[in-house]
Amino acid sequence: MEAAQETPDRPPLDQGALGDAGFLSAHGIAQLSVVDSTGSTNADLLHGVSVDPRAYPDLTVLAAEYQSAARGRLDRHWEAPARSSVSVSIVLRPVNAEGRPLPTQSYSWLSLLAALALREALLETAGIPAELKWPNDVLVRGKKIAGILAQLGPMGDGAVPPVVLGTGLNVTLTAAELPVPTATSVLLEQPATVDRTALLKSYLSRFATLYRSFCNADGDPAAGMAGGPSLHKRVEHVLTTLGKQVRAQLPGDHEIIGHATRLDDYGSLLVVDAGGHEHVVTAGDVVHLRPWTPPGESGGESGYA
């Protein structure tokens, strides 16, 4: 078993299965391309929607076997071996069933929606239980397995400002190949499969279903969607950040330490500090802290994980 993890099998994505007309049409995917190598799928699509917007309609998908200049939040750079990850970006032009653009304030939910879709794909395809970490990470047993980055594209002709949503999922990275000790991969979590094609198809199908339901609800996170609870409730249910003591690192070298209580209507994290003041965290990194007991209390927070 150790030898298998040292040199995992890394076949290419099955472009025939991904490009199947039936699969694409069933999920409203406009087009899907796979490239062998690129700097960044997000950067490629952002450039594309800038140069020729009409060539990149809603749900245009670009996947890469290898990225040399992938970036995450706060311009963090990472690089993974070829064919070891699912690296995919999607162009989104959010409109409802009547073609009316969604309010741009609803865009803040798109990365959480993507994380939710990826969580479902991991559970149902690989049998891996995952949770979400605000604002855009997917964790398995406390370790990061995937990250998501949403970037706003140019207004262009003034119709609908596009969003490019990038997802990076560690699939066959070995322990030695992980970027940090707090990361993990599908391979390392006793999966039912490490088939990247199956994982990508599952993710795209679940994302498309949730996304279309969200758009048809005019971007209302409190509306029931896809035959079940609202996006707001679904995300809060699997958001491991809630109930934790956190340190929110904000732009401008500011930070807040407190108790993460809930999400507001815009997907922002609400954090209550030691003085009882509630702060709205709209952007920035959040670190989950170890359990602590406030002064004068006895084990008041000992139940935290």
C-alpha cells in the first residue's frame, strides 16, 4: 500500500466522457475544454471573457491537467504534480429563468455554493465525509482537501458581470507531495475511488443543479432550492467554522478573535468577540483556534472540536 501511494497511477482525464453531449446538455454546460498545461485556468477564462465575451457563455468550463501559476486567496501560489488534482474553472453569468441578472450582492454565495457541491461529490462519489470552512475551503477531518476562488470579470457590454469560479481538489497527492501538513488528498482518505473524471463529472453536475436553482430564486439564499432546504441552511449545516473560536485576519493587518456564530444574508461570517460585540467578517482568512474557556467560566466551551 505504501508503494502505491509513493507512485500513484495518474491517468489523464477522460475527455470523451467529459465532452459527452448528453452529459453537457443535461446539466446546461455550454462547453467543456481540457488542456494539458496552462498557467491558471482562472486567468485563462478571465482573459477570454475580457477579449471575446460572447465566446464564453454561462457555464463554460475549462479544466487543466497541470497548472504552473495557480493562485488562491491573497495571491497564494501553489503547484501540484501533473494529473494529481482536479483543477477546473467555470464562467458564470448569473441570470434567472427570465434572463434577469441576479443582484451582484448575491455573488458572495457562489464560492460557498461551489464548496457545497464539491462536498456532495466527495461524499457520493468517493465516500469521503467533508465539511466547509468559511469562506471557501473544503476540509476532511480538519485538513484542507480543496480550495475555491471566485473572481469578478469585466462588465464588458454592461449586460451581466461574469464570475470566474476556480476549484482545486487534491486527488492523488501523496503525503510527501502535500503543500502543507494541514492539507490532505482524496488518496489519503480511504476513498472509494480516485477517478478524477468521475469526481469532476460529479462536481459539475451537482454544481450546475444548485447554481440553476439559486439563479431561479433570484439569488435568494433563504429560498428552498433543488427540492430541499435553502442554500443558507445547507451551508450552515456543514460549515465547521460555526461554533468555533476563530481568528479572522482582515485586510489592512487587522484581526478579530471571537466566537463564529452564524452567516448573514450575504454569506458573511458573524463573529462575537470577548466583549460581546458582533463583527461582520466579509473577507479575509479565518483560522480555527483551539478550544478555550473564558475567564470566570467552567468548561463553557469544552464541547468544541
